[in-house]
Amino acid sequence: MPLAKAGSAAPSTSGVSRRRSRPTPRQRLLDGATKLFTTEGIRVIGIDRILREADVAKASLYSLFGSKRCFGDCLFEAHG
């Protein structure tokens, strides 16, 4: 990797360290759902709201849990 020229900015690594310290998508989904269910109630929160709160794509939810039902089972098991 070439050295930065005098007066030019060096590449930023802050984005990399931020990503490393960010919880996994699985954990963000579980934490986001817990937060929303606790503050607003389980009956009024849909999966799209949880996905937005967790900043996770819908495809990731199905990749990680297989179905909404399995996601719910894991969520309730974690807080058993």
C-alpha cells in the first residue's frame, strides 16, 4: 500500500472498527424485538418494524432463523 502524500488524508479506518464492535445481525434482531415488545407491546409490532429497528434485511432474518416462527421461538427461548 503506498504511503499518503504530504498534505493528503490517510485512509480512514473508523468504519472498520465500528463494524467490528457492532453486534451481529442475529443479536440486533433479538435485541430490537425485545426493545420494541417491551416498550410497545407484542401485538402491535410487525416483522418489518423489527427489521428497521435492527437495521437488518428481511433476507437475513430468513437466512438466520428460517422463518418468523423460528425467530419468535428463539426470542422467547432467550428470555425464557
